[in-house]
Amino acid sequence: MNLEQMAYLVELKRTQTLSQAARNLNISQAGLSQSLDSLEAELGVKLFTRTRSGTRPTKAGEKMIGHAQEIESQLQMMQTLAEQQKQVAEPPLRIGVMNEVPNSLLDWLLAFQDRQPQFKAYLAEADSEQIIAGVKNNDFDIGIVAVNAAKLETIQSLDFTEIGQGQFKLYMTTNHYLADYPDPIPLDLLKEQEFALFIDDYISEFVAAIADQTGPLNVILQSTAFRVVLETMKKFQAVSIIRTTQVRNRLYDFEQHSLVAHELTGLGLPAVPTFKYGIIKLPHKQLTSVQKRFVQGIKPM
């Protein structure tokens, strides 16, 4: 017994002829007859009386057809509900993104939207502390953040899926006079440099810690635009303190080939901060099935 046979019973009662029912069901008359014979044999009862004038259900057949009609009605309701669900607008996934989102995320977003046109995303750029607060306050559904590996307690109340790691390094252009200097660059040489810094809470905190140990650095520019920082480094031979992933995974083209990295040591600090990158969300945050598939597809940095 199967759903097709239920449909056959309903249609045969409606048309009362095997030939017309077979045409309406788009099957052969022989196939319809064979299927009904098989169903009668399986149930052990006669469902139809077949005569020259047509096909009529027996009393047992009437009861069976009544159940078949109920099944067909339920299937139609399920199909209607499914169509209605397709029309329901998929809510946008609100994503807080740090200022070093990898190009792979944008590539994945565009590819996913090609396959799932109903998927929508709202990306808001902010620093990691703002994103963490936004996720906790439900302003963002998820966040992609950098967290100081020594201060993971800031996200202990959130689900965290690690997608990468990074650390601070000293960057300069390839034509800088210290570009080929062996690590570590002496503190007295570092103190002579002009610094162009990206505006970032972690960078500001690290530079402040250096100032507490060695005195303030000569910061000539701070900007939220990587292009401005890079052009300042080129024009004024300035150096910069940047996370490795900010260079490697910057949302915008950053001309990685034009920069040289040096280790930051000998600054009188216990250690140079390292960072974990990951996806955060509230533990019980409910995402749609489409949103879950998108989040699961985000590649490691």
C-alpha cells in the first residue's frame, strides 16, 4: 500500500471508469488495473465492482476511499503549508564584523547567496569589544571577532568557534632603512621611528603598555582606513604595529607585497599579545536552517 494507490482510489471513484482515471493520472489503464488488483490482494477485500457500464466502489471500497480522501487532503494541506513557508521572508543574519574580515568571507557570502537567494545578511563593521557587546545585547546574531588570547574571559558567556590566530608585528615598507635589519630591532631605533597606526582598541592598549615601559612612541597618524595608514608608511617612511591577520585578511586590497614584518621584542613587556579569531553567538540563539548552513560554511582565516 502506498500514497499513489490512495490517489488511484480517489480518482477512480470520481471518474467511475478505468480508462478516464488512467488518463487523468497519466498512467496506462493496464498499470492502473494491476495496481488496484495488487491493493485488493494485499487487503484481502474487494474494493470495486467492475462492469461494462463502469467501476463502482463496494461497501469496503467506500470506507477505504474515505480514508484515502483524508490522506489526500492532508497531503494537500502540507503542500500548501510548504508553499507558504517558501514565501516567508528569510530574516537577515545580522553579523558584527571586525575590520580585518578575510576576502574568503565575502567570497562565501556571494557564493551562498547565489545558491540561496532568500538568504540576506546585514554586516556592520565595529571593533571586537563593540561586537562582543552587540552579541550579548542581541544587536547582532553572530559576531566575527579577534580576542586577546590572554583575556578569553571576555567571551566566556558566549559560544566561540575558533577560525584563526594572529599576533602583533612591526610593519614597514620594503624600502625602509630597517627593512633588512635582523630581529629584534633595538629599542633605541624603534623610539626614533614615526608610527602610523590603525585605530583599534587592542593596538591602542598595546601602544599604551609600551609607553608605560619606555615612554610614548612618536605617533604621527591614526586612522580607521588602512589605505591612509599604508600611504603614510610609504610617504613618510613610518612604521606600524598591526596584527598579522589585519594584513593578510584585510577586507580591502592592502598590497601585502609592499610590506616587511619584524618581531616586536625587547619592549620591556611580559609578552607580545596573540589573538584568537572566531565566531561568537549567544548559547541559545536560534538561527534559521539557512543561516546555520551559512555560518557552518565560514572558512578558517
